[in-house]
Amino acid sequence: MSWIYLILAGLLEIGWPVGLKMAQEPNSRWSGIAVAIAFMAGSGLLLWLAQREIPIGTAYAIWTGIGAAGTFLVGIAVYGDPSSIARFAGVALIVGGVITLKLAH
């Protein structure tokens, strides 16, 4: 169950940078901040639950890896962030590190 909590925590980790991006627009400033805070709280709670059985270093690396890769993809798909082979290679390295941590556990 801890791994499910951790994966869900990582997915929720994508939500708070999106909320902060939403908050950049004056008409969605407060709703964006509320979204960011809600996703931070949910992500943190699930990370806390996951760390009951998963070592802190492993849990944190996987949590941030999922959040970083997911936010990268949302940035490209929704916000028109730049994409290049080098940027995708960098994210692939992050994902590869996360997979290595899981397999080494």
C-alpha cells in the first residue's frame, strides 16, 4: 500500500506547480493559490503515509521524480513550454533514476 501512496503523492505533486502557474493570471490568482495549497497538502499527506514503510531517501527521490517529470509534460502539453530532445533526455534520466531506486529497494 505504501507504494500506491507514494505514486499518488507523486501525481499530486504535479498539481501545486500548476496551481502556482494558474495564480500568475490576475483573474485566477486566489483559486490558483488554493489549488496549489490543496495539492501540496494532499501530496505531503500521502508522502508521509508512504514513508512509514519506504526509506525516506527513496520515497523523496521517487516523489520528486514523478512530480518533476509530470510537471514537465504538463508544461509542454498545456502551457506550451519548449520541448527538445535534450529536455526529454534530461527527464528520461530522472525517470531512469527513479526506476533504479525502485529496483534497488
